[in-house]
Amino acid sequence: MTFDELLEKLTANALQVDASNSWPFEQLEWLAEAGVMQWFVPNEYGGLDVSPRELTKGYQALSRACLTTCFALTQRNGACQRIAGSKNEELKQQLLPQLATGQLFATVGISHLTTSRQHISQPAVQVEIEDANFVLNGMIPWVTGSSAADFIVTGGTCEDGKQALIAMPTNLPGITVQPKAELMALTASETSSVNLDNVKIPNHYLLAGPVENVMSQGSGGGAGSLTTSTLALGLAERSLALIQNEAAKRDGLAAITEAFQQDVSALQSDIYAALNVEKNGDEGLSPTAIRQKSNSLALRITQAALTVTKGAGFSKGHPAELAVREAMFFLVWSCPQIVVDGVLSELICRDGF
């Protein structure tokens, strides 16, 4: 299957994915057929050497086609990044070739180590080292594809405050996947919490640590990263297409269509310029500033799409109402405080960024 054929199939089935609220098994199979599952897996393990620019273009197109499927892919790719970036060569040989073909599915459960629950004194997941095992207790608060995952890249905090990052097999005793969260949008991502009750994980599955701030080790997109903004851009492009479709049918929408086209183009330029910054050290907007812009655009353009589609757009199952709900996701997904502050400043009509 070509990438263009993949996009056509994802687009045609996006509303059905949302309506079903069920994990997109078939869509992930399509990703594997199109070679997308090879992203973030190094060549030597059966992956593809895809440049950051190519990856960004891919995410942009996939999120435009089906945000739920694309979001699930980002979580899987985050797991692949952490595994590929570890020093555990034996584990990489074991997992990465099967991840590249889609035979295995891995996801991440790391929000408690980054932006989520850092205000709580008791760590969400506690780690004890016992002989040749890491023993995990607690709860992983947000795990996408938890019921479908063969491995969850997660971690916890030891008594001395150091953290360990582990590729946890999901078939171990003591792991309980809770029912999926009923979300405003992306319920089909099957995001839920995972309870850990004396889960013994052989040290063979260790990816990093125990060290302080284990998430600063190795590779992986952080909170407010360009990937998140790219997915918001894809949603904005889809919403712009709805507005353009309405503008083609009636007068009076030319100015708003042109204005949003300029906003979408500007955000795209900012994202790709930032890739050059990361590569060459040039000056440009920071990923956090771009994230603030992408949040703003996603909120505004989806509501504009709803407005111009009128009552039809307000009907359940219409692309406009789906887009509005999906835009809300960017207010809570991997959203560091500086981005939150920017959103709130805009909502109270103050220039916060």
C-alpha cells in the first residue's frame, strides 16, 4: 500500500473510528502495510532512515486524515524512540524488528514522569530493586492503547528519588488495565490507567536508570514538542478544507478563508523553520511558542468550521463537530504550564505570548 492510498483509507474511515470508540486495529495494520511502522526504528533493526522533515510531513498528513490513528502512532513511536535510544542492545535486538513490522505494539506510560502528577508528594509508581528484578507498585495514569499493547515503556521512582525507565511486558502478573476513559474525543485511542501490584520485571527490560530525571536520558519528544504542534496543524488543515468547501458554495466567506489560509501557512512555516533550528542552530520560534500558536489556531479554525457549516456541522458525526472536539485535546495533551498560561491569556483576551 502506498502512503497516498493509506491516507485515502484513513480519511474515508475517520468518522467511523470516532463513532466506534474502539481501538483502530485495522488502521494500524494499514500503517504497517504502508511501511509507517518502520518509522523511529533504526535501519539495522529493520526500520527506515526517515529525516525529521519527512517525519513531520508524515505526521501532518496522517493527523489531517485521522487524528485518533495518528495520535496512537505517536505513542507507539515514543516507545520505539526510547527503546532504540537505550543502551540495552539485547532488548533492542529482541523488540525493534517486530515493532518495525507491526508484529508487536508498544506504547508509553510516562506522563507521571514528565508533566502529570508531579505535584503529588507520593510518586505515582514506586520502584524497588529486588535481586534481578524491578518491582513496580502504583498506577500509570495515562496509557494509550493499553489494552492492545504488548509492551508499555514506563517507569517509576525509587526510594532515593532516582527513576528507572523500563519496557514492561503487559502479560506479567499484577498488571491490571482499567476500562478506557470516555473522552471528549479520541476515545478510540483506548487511553486508560494501568494498576501495578508487585509487578516483577526482570532487569533484562531496563532501558535507563536508575538515575535522577530519567526522562532527560536518551531520546524522545518532550512536552510541547513539535510533534504535538504538527498534529494540531493537520487538524487545522482539515478544518480549513471544510471552510473552503463552504466558501465554494456561497458568497461572503472569501475573507475568512484567506485569513485562515494565511494562519495555516504561517504555522506550517514556523514548524519547518524550527526543524532547521534544531538541525543548524539557526534562530527561530521555540517549540513552546509554536505550540502556543498551534493551540490557538486549532481552537479558532475548528470553531470557524462549525460556524460556517451551521446546523449540519452541529450534528453528531459531522466532520466539523468532530474537529471541534478534537481541538480540545490540545488543551490537555502534553501541555506544559507555559503553554497553559498562553492559552488562558488568549481566552481572557490578553497578549500572553
